[in-house]
Amino acid sequence: MSEPPGAAVSLADAKSAPPPPDPPSPPLTAQRVQPLRRPGRWIATAVVLVLVAQFVHGLVTNPFYQWDRFGYWFLRPTILDGLLITLEVAAYSAVLGLLGGILLALARLSRSPVLRAVSWTYVWALRSIPLIVVLLFLYNFSALYQTLSLGVPFGPAFFTFDESRLATDMAVAVIGLSLNEAAYAAEVVRGGILSVDQGQHEAAAALGLPKRYQFLRIVFPQALRSITPNYVNQLIGLIKSTSLVFYVSLLDLFGTAQTMGATYPGDIVPLLAVVTVWYLILTSVVSVIQYYVERHYARGATRTLPPTPLQRLRASLRGVRDRARRETAV
């Protein structure tokens, strides 16, 4: 049976007609950007999380640590007394060491060859001698000099002091740590001063400012941006170095734990864990202070101050909330 002519024409026209146009694509702003896949990062993250979980699990479940005894010793009065001595020694030594380091750095940068030579020799000697040797030498200083005197050089003495009465355990610890700290602080301060652009010195001199005013108001505040992180590292090392004052009969935090460990041999590991946690707390507090001090002195070097940890947390939560809203809208 033959098809009508109209039907054949319609089929031919349908075959030769162009295909219908594609529907319009959404604008780029409405399209979701797919992040770049990084399988290596996810694998490394998973491995690290597994290792951390295993470490924490072993730390909590291992009976060798005796966490009940840790809780017993952590806030005991004898431990807190040792912690107080540690804080006193670290505070006195940090202040005296920084002041001594500033004086040594200025002497190293002076035009006097005698001051430069003495400063360089001091820094070289104290950085070469171990701290424990310095402390033991000062502890036995009375065997070399029974008395100390003040008077005319190479002449009569006006005042005489008994060295054994002045050299208490606290004094020996503070003096020894301060002498050692000053040698390292001197290089930190000198490096910070040298980091200040020479144009700042020239601009201050062109204004006719006195040398002391140039240093205190122009050079030193800019040098603190470089001095602060380096000296805080020294300060953290100083806090840990206070554990050596136990060898000069001063019962600081570590010395108290050692003494209690000798009295209670079964609690040596919990006592060491107590000391470790307290040192972690002290260094963490110093690190937080360092962050805000660096942020304060960064005001003249950066256009915008870096966000604080609280501001970063708020920004992260805000980003998560905005992302959830966008996904819900789509």
C-alpha cells in the first residue's frame, strides 16, 4: 500500500531539519566549582591520624604511666614549691640576661676596640663552656675567693664581704644562668639591631636627634621585630635549663621530682610525667605571649595585622556556615 505524498514530504523535511538548540547553561557564578582531588594528602592525613590515635591510646591505657599517681602528685604542695622556684629563677635570669645581652651587643657595636674585644671574648667563652660547668664553678667559687672586696684598684679595700654568705643556692643559680643567657642574648640583640635598615639611622641623624634618642625611639623598636622571636626561643631554652640548678642544691621543679622519686621509687615515671606537663604548660604560656608581642611590633611592617587564633576560629566557623547555606540553596 503506497503512502500519501504529503507523508513522504513530511518525513524528508524532518530528516533535513536542524537539531533543536541545547538548553541555556547556568551562569558561571551559579556553577559549583569542583575542588582538585589530592589523594596523597588524604592518605598522609589518614596515616598521621592513625599514628596519633595509637599513641594516645597507648599513653592512656598503658598501666606503666600510673595516671592515678600522676593526678596525686600534679598539684602537691612540694611540686608547686619547686615550680615556684623554677619560675623565680627563670624570671630573674631572663631579665638580667637580656639586660646583659643589650650591654654586650652595644659594646660589640661600639667604636672602642677594647669594648669590642671584651664583648667578643665574653660571648665566645660563655657560649663555649657548658652551662653545668658554669654552675658548678660558681657553686665552688668560695674555694678560690673566700672574700670579696670593694676599694681602690690594686690598693686598699673599703668594704669586704664573705663570699660564702652571699653565694646562696638561689644566687648561684640566677648568676650562672644570667651569665650564660647574656652571651646568647647579646648575639640576638646585635642581629636585631643590624637588621634595621641603614636609612633609618641616616634619617635619625639627619634630624639632629641625640644618639640615645635615636637608639631608644627609632632603632630599638624596629629591632624588636627581629629580636622577639629569637629571644623567646632563648627564653624557652632558659626555662628548660633551670632543671640544671638541681646540681647546685636548689630544689626546683625537676629537683623536687628527683628527690621525691628517690623517696618513692615506684612513682618515678608519674613524677617525670608531672614535670613534663608543667614544662609544657610554661613553654606554651611563653609562646602565647610571644605571638601577641610579635603582633604588636608588626604594626609598622605589615598593612594588616595577622588575625589572632580566636579571629581565625571565628572565620573558619563563618566559612563553614556560609558553605552549608550555599549547599542548602543548591
